[in-house]
Amino acid sequence: MIEAGIFYLFATVLVGAAVGVISSRNPVHAALFLVLAFVTSAVLWILLEAEFLGIVLVLVYVGAVMVLFLFVVMMLNVNIEKMRVGFTRYAPLGIIVALAVAAEIGYVIWTRRGQLPEKQPLPADNYSNTEALGAVLYTDYVYAFELAAIILLVAIVAAIALTMRQRAGVKAQDISAQVATRRQDRVRLVSMDSEPRQ
């Protein structure tokens, strides 16, 4: 009973956070709503006894990927007005896609009702889902795992390249001008007579 209450509580928060991601007008607020969605999803993973996935979701996505998202969002010059125009222009298509996804989910729930899966036996006391996941990940899916790492690396390099573009009106550091400076251009020595002590 307590687990069901916790599930419904965090599932409600997760749905609200997901709605906040797509409805927030400020991109930074949308990214923070996404952080909340990741954290509540991690709680749901832990309820399903997949502790490793829940911890990885918090550490990797909230701790690394979302920091990268916020860095890109705040460093790029995002024009909010253009984003709103694009949102209203593509809103009918988005509504059609959302209705299609909702219809598919409803069809699956309607056709599968009454077909409950068989209850799985409880695992042994020394069972570790982290060990089982690692054994599968680094044997059967090792190439897909390495490919995902390469894609993430390319995404990080692309985000850094986007933030390094030249923009007008931004103060930038000119290394060659700093190295070429002379002492005479920066420091002026003034000779003054010392004042007598009173």
C-alpha cells in the first residue's frame, strides 16, 4: 500500500514536470523541469528494484548531461520570440502527433487488459542487478555501449563549438594583444618629492 502511494505521488510529479518541460517559455526553467523529471524517474526505477539505473539516471543525466544542457542554453543567444513563433506554427502538427501517441497507448492498454504477466519468482539474496546488467552490457552490447560513448563525445564537442562562435557586442579575450603589451604601455612611473614629516 505504501509503495503504491509513493508510486502515484512520484508519477504525478513526473507527469507535471514533463508538462512543464514542453510548456515553459523560459529555456532555463524547461531544463530545470527536466531535472525534476529525471529525479522522479530515478525514484520510480528504485521502486522497480533497479537501483543501478536510478543512481545512474541521477549521476549521469542530472549531474552531467543537464549541466551541459544548461551551459549551452545560457551561453547561446536564444531568441525567445522566434521560438514562440515556431511553437505556434507547428502546434497543430504537435497536437496530431500527441493524439496519435495517446491513441497507441490506449490501444495497447485496451487490448492487453486482463493479460497480466506471470508473477516472477523473487531473486536470491546474493543477486545483484548491477552485476547482471554489467555482464550483459559488456558482452552482448559492448559495441552499442562504445558507440553511445562516441556519440556523447561528439555532442559535447559540438556544444563547445557552438558556444565559441563570434558574437557582436561581447567582450572577448585577445591573447595575442595581451602577450604583445609592453611595460611602458601599462605602467607609468611618477617621480614625486617626499613630504616632510610633521
